[in-house]
Amino acid sequence: MHLMRFTRMFNHFRGIGVYHLISRQSTSYIQGQSPEPRIREYFYFIDHQGQLFLDDTKVKNFITCFKEKKFLAFFFKRLKVNNLENRYKNLFPYLSPCGRERNYIRCEDRPIVFSHILRREPPDVDLLVCNNCGDEYTVPLEPENIVMLPQSGRIYHPAPTRVGGVGLIKSSVAIEISPRFEFGEEGEYVPPVYFNWRGVRHKLTNRVLQLMSEEERGELGS
């Protein structure tokens, strides 16, 4: 990867949290509130590293995030788009229901963040770890369906359809795999065309782009 693109990617991931925390809209809730009998509501935040926090935690870092892998897997396997009308749909667009608990979630980028790659030997289908869950929650790595947005350096991969079908690859993993991309004749300001993995040169489909917002895709023309 050329130094300019590497620097662009590093600066993006370092600064993304600051921007979203400053620009957050205000809302009113109480953790554990009961809007109706036998219903409890809790509010969470997912950062661009895939770490999970109570939304009102003032200092969000590795010390204050949830770390128990079985809990994280239980939480993220139930994650879906928030389709409850008039229940924080705009500010907390995702929901992880658990019995009579409603767990509302907002995030810096995507709710599913692929935090590690599990390489399986002998060579088989490698796995992407979801949100620091270890082997408790993984999805198969699809090398041909990875996509890089060249202006920001962010890399995405298919995720479960119930959360929109797109997951973000964690910055440290993105930096590690970025040299495996090959760009075409149009240069580095359009998505790469090949991704090299396990000795195979995969032609990229870029189909994930179709599931992304116009704003996200808009950077392709900038």
C-alpha cells in the first residue's frame, strides 16, 4: 500500500470516534426504564473497534467496555434493525431483544465490526470474529466480497442481513490486510479490483456497495 493511502486510513480510524461523540444528538432516557409493565429498556454504544459500552458511560475505552465473550455473543447474535415505531428509532437504529428487555444500540459506523481473523489450518474457510466475541460468534471470510472505500481506507465485508448486510473490518485488521489489495488501471481512487488471500487472487465483486448508503457510496465520486 502506498504511504499516502496508509496515512489516510490511519488518520480516519484515529479520528472517527471524536467526531461522532461531539456530533451526537441529545436524547432522554434512563437505563433500566420501564415504559410499560414488565418491559425494561437499556441503551448501548458500539465503537469503531467493535467494543460494546453502556451508552451513558462517560469514558469509553477497553477498561469500560463489556468483555465477557459469551455475553457478547448472546447480545450480538440477537442484534437487528430497530423496527419499533416511536422507540428511539432515529438515535438508536439497532435493537438486541432479550425476553422482556429491549437493548437499544447506536454505533460509530456499523454495529457488526469484524475484530479478528481466525485462520484455520489446514487451509479451509477462514473466519471473521464479530465484535470481540472470539470463536463464540464468527462468520465465514468471503475474500471476493471484501470492499475498500478508497478515500477513507475503510474496509467492509458482508454481515448478517438482519443488521443491514454490511460489517466494518476493524482498523488494525484493515491495516494488516490492505497490502493484499490490487487496484486497476483507474488507480487508487476507485475500489480495488483484486484481493490476494491464501495464494489465490480473488476478483472483487464489490456487491457490498449496493447495501451501503448514498452518503457512503458518494465518496467514490469525490
